[in-house]
Amino acid sequence: MRDTKKPNSATMAAELIEEQLGALPISITAIAQAFSSGKVAPLPLKRRLSLVKTGSGGNIVADKAPQTEDGLSAEAARIPHSQSECLRVVVGNALLAVGMFMKEHDMLSMRTPEFQFLAHVVTAILNGNRFRIAPGYMPVASFDGLVIDESLDGMPLFGEEQACGFIELGDALALLQWLARYLRGEKNYVSGGDAG
């Protein structure tokens, strides 16, 4: 028997998106303030767990990892080069969380152009901020006038230093807002595509 009190995937996805949209303005503001003050430094993270010897080769790697004065690994202490890089990572992580949830719940296979758009965005994030579009791909992925086609192969999703990106951070936030409204069943917020 189906549990009628358990929220369905669309409701859970909408709630996840709304949580991301609630946290992003705080994160974006904190990043902007940190870079404008010039006091950008890694947050010292405390560890509760100690390294336990096991048969795993991971212990060898962890033992040999270079440490900073704060006890962080050199990789963990790396500071993004710019505010835009930091913002790209934060917004990209929100898109990844939503996209991977939807993939896990078989929602990214929907033919809605905006869901297809999110699927390509997630793939680009996972490929180092670069599109990987197969030759001959017929465009079905679109959002608010942005259409993904094979000409984007190798292009950055978000802008990088000298290279323009396909979308801006505001486009990503607008996509998340659209998805939340769509999943909540708003009647006045209909896809511009012909699939659905």
C-alpha cells in the first residue's frame, strides 16, 4: 500500500530547489563581502575523526597529503582565484544538487525542454564547466531563449577569465526558479517548448 503522507518526487524536488534558492543569496552576499574586504582565507575546519589504519590505500594517501599551518590539506586550503570563480562553484553546486536529485528520481528524462536544459547544464558542470555535445545533436534543450545545440561543444557553461560563458549566474537562478514553479504545478508558468 502506498504511503499517502510521503511527499512525491516533484514536491521533494521543489523543496530542494527552494532550499537552494533560499541559501544562495546568503552565500553570494558572503562571498561578495569577503572579496570586497580583501579578507579571503580558507575557513579552518575542525576534524572530529582521526585517521584509522585499515587495509585501504587511502590511509597512505591521507598520511602523505601536504598540510598547511592550520592542519588543512593543501587542496582544501586552495582559495578560488576570483569572486566569479567562487560564485560559479556555489551556484554550480546548487544546480548539481538539484540535477542529481532529479536524475535519481528519473525526472531528467522528461522531454520538457527546460529539464533537458538542466541535464546538459549538469553534464557541463561535471565536465569541468564545459559542454560535451555529440555531433548531430538535435536541439530539444532550451530555456528562456537559450538553446543548447552541437555548436556549444567545448564551450564553457559559465564564463571563465577571458572566455565568455553560455549562461550567466542569473540565468542559473532563473532556471531554478522556473523548475520550482513548474514542479509546484503553477498554471501560469508553462514551458515555451512543444514537448511536455
